[in-house]
Amino acid sequence: MTEREFKLLLNANALKNIQVHYAVMAHGYMIVADGKPLETSKRETREFKTLDTAAKFLFKIGVADFAVKLKTSVG
């Protein structure tokens, strides 16, 4: 979902679960809302270099409660 779609769903209180995942391949972080990653306008997964930048982005658009998932696979 793009940032625009994310904001629309957020304003409609339609998002139940927002997480910041560590993206091993990108050596950074990505935001996942209800199982869908936040994407750029080109439909590529938006990546954040640090957990702090991802958190600041979420805070800026009005998200104060989210989970952080550092390990995305079992085992």
C-alpha cells in the first residue's frame, strides 16, 4: 500500500496492526500494516535505514502505537 492509501486507511481507523520489521536483505526497516508493506509510488517496498527514521515517519503521520518485529522467520 502506498503512503496515500496508508493515510486514508489510518484516518478511517481501518488499520488494526502496524509493525516495523527488520528487513534482512535491505539491512534496514520496513513498515507493515495489516500484513501489507508500505510502498513507494513505484510500488516498491519503502525502506528506512534505521528504526528511528521509521518511528519518526509513523509519528509524523499520527501513529503512536506500533510493534517492532526484529526477527521475521521462525527458527
